[in-house]
Amino acid sequence: MIYWDNNATTPLAPEVLEAMLPYLRENFYNPSAAYGAAKSVRKAIDHAREQVAALVGAAASEIIFTSGGTEASNTALAQFRHVLTLATEHPATLRTARGEAAPVLSNGMADLPEWRELLPGHDGASFAWANHETGVIQPVRSLAAAAHEAGARVHVDLVQAAGKLPIALHDYAVDFASLSAHKLHGPKGVGALYVRTATECSPYLTGGAQEDYRRAGTENVAGIIGFGKAAELALAAAETYRVLSSLRERFVAALTTAGIEVCINGAAAPRLPHVLNMRVPGVSAESLSLLLEPAGLLCSTGSACTSSEPHPSHVLLAMGLPDKQVRESLRFSLSRYTTAEEVDAAAAIFIQAWRKVRSVQSTITGPVMVYR
């Protein structure tokens, strides 16, 4: 099976599992306990905090561990009364933020003049460094600077970008940032919120003194240790992600050579090197995906948080694509484990699926439709 849905989740790195196992077995102690064995667990958590901080150019004291990216984003958004977001944001932001959603351009990037015009009256601004469906990278420095000039604090969703792009948060006017371990070959159920030093942040979960009173609840020790190891590995593998764009282009080239018309959503914008959101005119994404899966290629017709819903992608609609083109769009997201041989095999599977769909379509019957 070729797994190309790494924006939804990534397979656990073997080194991460190895790092976690002792904390699922012999080192099971509650890190808040006073005895020596528990203190060693606390030290392991502190080390993981340093590893996660290093990944995004932060100080360890600025990292709060959470149950995932959604909780981290929700915590940040709870600090604001009125939030300006982008229309292409993840549901964790759009369904939580109280405020307006600014439009984006046809390439998926923020419309900066509109962003600046809408900022007055907002005490918070929130946007993803890189989009979860298209991989489009936003002009972080410009968006954040404009927000601060308007008196708004800034939250950046780093869930897709962390570990794939070089990030040094102290170089940007960012007050909060959310991360998730399972997007970078770490475990599910653990994330982190970056809170810039001296930035006020009320706890979202209250109770005990965990996370220095910033997030109550007994820590997910094994998950945190795994997150730390995954962050360390991602930082060491930074060069790998830089070359993934060539593998992505190799896949597109193989399809084009086979006579397939490939239209890339967000092609005119800077994108994450491992993400390809594309469509083949006249062929529905769902008809292709139903053939790709049994043939051994897993991809997505949208984000993992929305693909079970029958509605078209709000991200692509916000970019101005008509409903028909949105429903033709597939998202492929590679990983640092992807090889050229895997790319060639994936291309062969896709070409065969495309030919099969085309063979049963005609100007009389129209495109293949899938009904639920």
C-alpha cells in the first residue's frame, strides 16, 4: 500500500515508538508525584519540551503540551474577543473563532489589502502558516505585522508547516502557535501551544498545577516523549523535505506524459514541498479514489476532518473554484519516507485508474458519478 495522505496523519516513526515504550511500561509514574522515579519522568518531559521548542525556534518555557493541534488552537482563540481569520482556515479555527473570515486570492494566498482593511476592531488574528489542503504558504511576516499594527495579537496554526519548513518563531510577530505530533511521524493525541514570553494566556483547562498552571490534567507522558523525539527527527531531516518537491514534480510529469491533463490548485503560490492538490478536468475525484484505493494508493478528496462530509471543500471554494472543479480535486501528501520508486508506482496506479474511468465515459453518458 502506498500511503499518500500524510497531511491527515503520518505513520509513527520507529524511533518514536522506541522512545515511547518505556513510558508505557516500566516508567509509568505520574510526573507530579514526589518520589524519585516520578522525578525522572518529569525530567523526560522537560527534555521533550526542549526538543519541541527547538523545532520552531522557541524557548522551552514557551511550550505548553496539549491533547493535540485542535486544543492548542482553541486555547489560543479563547484569548481573543473578536478574531480575524482567513476563509481557507482549518475547521478547528473557523468553527471556534468569533469574528470575520478574510478572503483569499485565486492562488490561495491572503488578500493583504483586504486583510489590513478588515483588521480594525479585532483584538486577535489567526491563520495557518501552510494550508492543510493545498499546502499554500501564507506571507506570515506581512500578515502578522499588519495585525500587530492594528493592535491585534497573532495566533499561527503550525500543524502542517512544523517539521516541513524552517521555522524560527522569535523572528516573527507571533504570540501563539499550535502544533500537532501526529503530522510529523509522532503519536496521535498530543500537541503543543507556543505562548510567546510575557504574553498573557488564560488556561483553557483548569484544575491541577500541570504545565505550570497553564493546562490542567495529568500529562500524556508517552505521547509527550514521542512528540519530543518526532520533533528531533524532523529537525534533523529538514533537508529531506526540501527535495520532496522534485518527487512531487516527477509524479505530475509521469501523468502528463501519459496524456493526462493535470491542473494544480494553488500552483501560482509557494507551497509545502510534499503537498499536491490537483484535478483532472472531466473526471470526478471520488470516481478516481474508489479505484486508487483497491489498487494500492491512498490519497484524499479533502482534509481528513471534512472528507466524510458530502460538502465540497471550503478551501477550494474560497479560492474561487466552481463546484465541478472542486469535486474533481484530489490531495496527495508525501512524507520524508517517500522514494522515487514509490512515486513511479503511484503514477502507474493513477494512470491505470484514469484510463478505466475514461473508458466508461463519453459525451453521451457524461462523467462517472458516485452516489452515496
